[in-house]
Amino acid sequence: MKISTILDHIDSGHMALPEFQRGYVWNSDQVRKLFTSLYLRRPVGGLLVWATESKSAAHRGDGQLAAGVVKLLLDGQQRMTSLYGVVRGKPPKFFDGNAKAFTGLRFHLDQEAFAFYQPVTMKDEPLWIDVTALMSHGQAGHEALVERLSEDPRVGVKAVKYSARISRILGILDIELHTEEVTGVDKTLDVVVDIFNMVNSGGTKLSKGDLALAKICADWPEARDTMKDKLKVWAKADFHFNLDWLLRSVNTALTGEAKFQFLHEKSAEEIQDGLKRATKHVDTSLNLISGRLGLDHDQVFFGRFGVPVMVRYLDRRTGPMTAEDRDKLLFWFVQAGMWGRFSGSTESFIDQDLAALEGPDGGLDKLLEQLRLWHGGLRAEPGHFTGWSLGARFYPVLYMLTRMGEAKDWGLGIPLKSSMLGKMSRLEVHHIFPKAQLYKRKLKRPEVNALANFCFQTKETNLEISDRLPEEYFPKFEARHPGVLASQWIPTDPELWKIKNFREFLEARKTLLSAELNRRMEDLLHGDARWLAGPAAAVAVAGALIGGISSEEEEEHLEALNAWMEAQGLPRGLLAYDFADEATGEQKAVFDLAWPNGIQEELSQPVALLLNESTETIAVASQAGYRCFMNADEFRQYVNSEILAGEAIS
């Protein structure tokens, strides 16, 4: 089929994109390579389409399908979207992505090279021609362009030679692309998705969540966009979730199960109702967690897969929730996060917790008892604060204690509660003993970045402290605002403020932190401390945990990479990923940035970005099946060559 005919079919609604396809992810370099290959008449691959009845075809976008049999693109979306965008000068109706990738393509008539518009080198240069303008005017545009070039003294008689090259560009529309069809009454959605995944081995595949969403969209075409709109609302509040996570909450509200297969038989009306209920309960959960616990942004939102369980609990409740039940639910959320309840086999643990809520004897008490039996004692010990880096499991706990309690900024003397300061961007992590001073004394990274050496201050106070030692600045702040040091659990013995006693300071502060945590947990239980009773949980061994984000600069670098991934239409990685034993939830390592289910979720190799990490951390990740990258450039190259280039042209 000619390329021009395919584009006409897209316009007329005879060809479209199936609902389960993800959005447009190509970048401008891939578009340039495609047109280079077409200009040189090199093979660019054929198309695979699903021929199905228009009336039952779930397609993307708001364009109308033609009556009768239509063809839905299974393989070739990126190529045909790029061609359509350049030739028509606008995206097709099924478009979902960044239109800048195909906007402004130019061709140099002398060098015979494609490139995207750059004002400095291309403005007023007659040999750089606008490909979209040429394509939109066809043969008439060809003739007008040659005439204009021949009149330009910088081109003159060479315009005749260039005319053949202009014709060659227009001839791209006459290139035949081999098209294979998947057809027949036996080609159900499940079968077609399997075919899609097989032929799309180099590109972005479909996860179990995608398949569930594809089935939902067959009856409710607006489902994906409706859910994405809600995710954008949460993202603006600095909580980044994905469609699979939201679907999980819809699933628990509707079915009381974690596995997506239980959604497959639900009607569009049931899904719409389930989504409405789930998003309402997610909002409630986020408000409770943010307002009561102070966990008000993504980096400290540990245990996010506890939320689908909270959604089920809230959905099953009748009548208003008492303060005791609210706090007991939050106690469970914090404890599940602290001990890594969902760091291992997420689906199976969600199912166990959902089951604890069901039946006449089900509820919060059973949920808490199950957690206590799984982990052991829920009371914290000083050793639990032995971790280091911004990725340590107890880092969110330190942030939570700062927000929940009476912690005050040392320089300003104001409380650091969430209701007053909001997002993390207004606070900074402060090293109590400055990094530079500790590294001078040959201390290792795990000690320099120990949790007990962290606290939170306003930017203004952080700048005031600079790299001074505690024995110098502690007395000044305490004199200015009496009690501010104790509010952040600083040992009162001035001898411990000296750098020679740094290790003793850490041990003393860990004791104060664990006592504060237990007090806050007892407050959430309203005095019912039986859930904290029992044999003490295993205490972390100093230096046992490996890996982790060591500075805010490193965190900013990783966040920038996540933003780049989003710009490519790909999922964000998990920052400071808690790699744990699947059975016990015991934390083994912290990976700086990870995609534990692969960038192609559930279908491709897990990926980890490990910046400035030891060979031991890299070995742990590699042995667990992760593809490891030690710098951002290598990672970007992998994404461009193996993920985004599923349909790339060499």
C-alpha cells in the first residue's frame, strides 16, 4: 500500500490506532533517520494491522471511524505518526505525545541531508527547504520552489539539478509499504495483544495492567484519558503514580482482589463507578497521610502499595470514621512502609491484607495482627536508625517525625509542620556534622550520610550554618531560640557536639529518635500499645545496607533523568528503590533509580541506575537480574537504542 494511501485512510477513518497502544514516543532524530531512509529508498519495514469491524473497534483519539471493516495499526504506529505529522503538518487524531518531534523538518538540497529547523544556520538560507510546506503543496509547490530557486542569485542554474532531488522527496508518498493483516473472528483482544507483544519485541510492550485497561477501553473508550487526568492532578501535588497503580486501587475497590484478571469481566458502568469510588478514597488516603503524618511528597511516600488496601477499607466502611480508626489505619500504613511489607511480592501481600479486611472478624485489628505476626515486634529500636542515605527505609520516618512532632527550624525557631511549610522544596536536608569536615577526617560515606546525621532545616538556616561544626553553631541557635535543639532530638551533652565524638553523637541521637518514633506510634494507637508488644524485630547491623543516594545534588540529577523519561512518554523510575527479600521484606540494598518491572513493565529486564556505587551494590543488582548503568549517558543511550527505537530506522 502506498504511503499516500495510508495517510488518506487515516484521514477517512479507515485506519486508526487500537486503544491498547501507548502514545507516540519517537524523538526528532528518529524522525530524521526515517526520512533519510525513505529518501535513499532503503527498506523501513512493513505494517501489521488488525482488520476488525468498525462498530466493535476500540480506538484511540476522538476521530470517527469509517463504517464497515477498519484497520488498526499493531506495528508501525511511530513511523506512520511521523509521516503523517511531517506530510500533513499536524498530528493525526489518535495522537498522544510530543508533536515537536516531527515539527520543522528541513532538507538541504546540496548536502542531501535532513535536519530540524535551527534559526542560526537555516534562516534565509535557500538550500534548506521546508519538507512539510513542500509535501502540502505537491507538484505545484515543486514548480514554485524551483522557480524561486532559479531566480535566487545564490542558486541560479543549479535549481535544475535540485529539481530532481525535490521530486525524490515528493516521491516518498509513492513508496509501497508491505501491509500484513490480522483478521478472523478468532482474533479476540487477548489474541491480538499477544500478537502485538510478539511483533513488538523491540518496542514498548503491554503489561497485565495494559491488557486490563485495553479490555476496559473496549467498552469505555475514555477510560485511559480519564485516569491519566486524575494522575496529573496528583502529580501536581508531587505524588507521582502510574496507571497500573491506579488500576490496582480500582480493582481493590470493585473486587477486593489485587490481580488484574478480576477486572476483566466488569462492565463499563461498574468500572466507572469503581474509578469514582477509588479516586475519592485515594484522595482521602493522601490527605490523611499528608496531613496527619506529614508525608507530603513523592520521595518520602514509602509503602505506596498500602494505599490500594486503604482504598478497600474506606470503601467497605459505613458511616464516618472515628479518630481512633483513622489513626489505627495510619499506624498500619507507617508500619507496613517501615518494615517493607510491599517491597517483595507486592501482589501476594496486598491479597493477604485484603483478605484480613473481609468477613465478620475482618477489619483493622486483624490487619494489624497479621502485620505483627509477619514482622515480629513493631516497636522501633535505636539500631533501626542505623541506615544511611536519602534512600534508607527510615529516611521517610525521620521526615515524618519532623513533620508530626514539635521539631523547629534552628535559625527561625518556627515549627516544621506540614501545615506551615508544605512541600519538600521548602526544606533542605542538613548534615549536622558537615560532610567536608567528616571527609577530611577520613570517614566513609555511610557514616557521613548516616540518618542520625540528618535533620531538616529551611534553606535560610542551612545557608547560615554553612560548613561550621555543631560545637560552634549549636550554642548560638539554642541561645536564640531555647529548646530548638531538643526539638530535633539533639543530645544535650556538649561533649557529643565535638567532631572527635561524632560516632558517640550518632548513637545517642539514634536512641532519642527511636524513643520519639515509639511515642508517636503510641499516640496513633490512642494508648492501645498491644500492637507494639512482642519480640523485638531484627535490628539493622551498622554498614550492612549497601547503596543509596548520598546527596541532594545526586537526587536532583536523578530527578532530572526521571523528567527526561516522562518527556519521552516512558514511565518514571522509582527513586531510592528499596530492594528487599521477597519473602521477609528485609531490605538488602538501595538502588538510586530503578524500574523493577522493566521500562516495558512486567515484560522486559529490570533496570537500575547506580551512581557512584560500590561493586558490591552493582553485584547485588546484577545477581537479581537487573541491567545496571553507572552513569546517565549510558542509560539514555540504552533507552534511545533499545526502548524508543523499537521501530527505529538505521
